Amino acid sequence: MTQDNRIKFNLKNWHGKDLKNSWAGRYTYFFAICNPEKCFKSTGDIQKMNEETKALYKERVDADGCGMLTQQEIDDYKYKKYVLAASINPDNEETVMWPARVSSFIPTNYMIIAPMLLSAPTIFNTVFWQWVNFTYIASLNYGNRNASAPQTNSDIAKSYVLATIAAMTLALSMRVASDKMLAGKTGIMATLSTNIIACTATAVAGGANVYIFRKPEMDKGISLKDEKTGDIIGPRSRIAANEAVERTVKSRAFGCLPLFFISPAWNAAVTAAGAMPKSKVPRTMVELIGIGFGLLATMPANAGFYPQICDIEVSRLEPEIQEAAKARGITSLQYNKGL
């Protein structure tokens, strides 16, 4: 620390975590981003934070990505960067719509799950709330996509309709099939089977939603950047786009596991302790606590399964991209996987 109380701080790796090689590092990083406290920021506030952090970085950073900052400046910079990581798309730096922000994941899901559980289990209610749920997932996919692939309003509308219909059809079909399979069965194995089937249905339907909504990326390709300079190298790559979407689908399948096992474990523990209320509304309130624990673990597990900014070897890419990269002596490029 110098006389004016400034500390050498790594502005480039401001979070201090290994996001490339460590799943634990990515999990703790996204756990901090998911904090709902960070979702209550207006578009104006977010864009102002973006400008302020860029200005500080440009003013203080040295060749090693470090700068001399006071502890207050470090805390302020890190807070703003966490808000930005949850609220803007890294490709176009546009503010993500509120429900689709990573920091809005828990409150948005509560607004869907609570009325879903409290509603009468009619066919209409089931279909309606599944539509609301998969509409939300579609907005999550759109807001956190790789935005370097251009999409028209027609592309977005078509993707939304197809993705929502496919996801709802898969989820409802699997639910009907599972209800028939487990009809009349009780006990721990029946409960476990129900959770496994529900998790599988969610993973399959969610994967279909991701694949269809991000199909334009696979058709048109996504931009690749040089890690050192941030420059876009060559034309857009369909090979990288396919890998990005494939990894996102796998992440969603893995990420849904905590929700479907933490929540039932909570309910079982409360029931075993004799503390589970018998009437519907109080019981649902207790169940929502367990769902909250599950949601808190789900998004970091999902988002951190792979790095958000992924490396890809130039030798795996299209010939024209290989040519552009080799002309600059680059052997590896980066792309935004999306969330």
C-alpha cells in the first residue's frame, strides 16, 4: 500500500476467480451474480455503471491489467462489475430485460412457481402456467444469447412460437406419461421416481427451448475474438455457434438437478420434524422456502458448468477463419457461450 492508501488491484481479473479452469470458481462467481439485490437497477443506472467502470479501467490499468486503487474504489468497482455481469449482454452491451437478468432469476421464478402451486390443478391452469414458464425461459435464452448473430423480428417471433410449443408439448407429454406410470404408488421410491421424471422432463423441454430459440446463431454463425486485443477475427463461425448452443443445452440439463432434489429433501425434513402445515397456503409457503434453496443452487450450477467465455482452437474452425487467425499468429480464439 502506498502513501495515498492505494492498492495494486487486478482490474482485468477483478473477481479474483479462475473462470476458465475451475468449476468451483465459476460457481462462486455466478452465486454472487445471482444475488437478487443486484436486480433492482434501472437501464440508466446500468449503462452509467458500464461507462464508469470503463473509464476507471482506461484511466488506471497498466500493461498487466492492474491499477492502483483505494479500497473503496475496489469495492465500488467490483460491485458495479457484478451488477453488469448480471444485467448486460457482453456481445452488444445492451441491458437485458429485467425478467431475463441472471440476478432476477430467483424473484422471477418465485412469481411463476408460487401461483402455479396455489392454483387449482385444472388442465387450463397447468397449460397456462407451463406457457408462462416456458415464455420466461425463452426470454432468458434470448436475453443471454450470443448477440453477435443478427436476428430479425421475424426470427425472434418464429423462434419463440416454435420453442414454446415444443417445450410445452414435451413437458406435458412426459408429465401425463409419468402420472400413468406412478398412479397409486407411494413411498420413497415413488417420490424419487417423480423427481427424476420431472427433472428429465424439464431438462428435455428446456434443451429444446434453447436449441430452437438459438437456431439462428447456428445458421448464421457467431463472432470470434482474440483474447489479448478483443478484436473480432474473420467472419462468423457456425462451428463455434453449434458448440456454444450444445454446451448451453448440457448446462441446463445439469443445472436443473439441484432444484429437483434440494426442494424435496427440504420438504421431507420438515415433514419428518412434524412441522409441515396441513392447510394448502401455509404448506405452500413452507415448500417455497425449499424451492428458494433449490433455485439459489440451480443458476450458479447451470451457468458455471462451462465457462461463459470459451476458448476454441483455430485448427477446428472454418478455413477462412483459420487463414485470418494465422495471418496474425493466433492459435486460439474466444466466443461467448451465452447462459
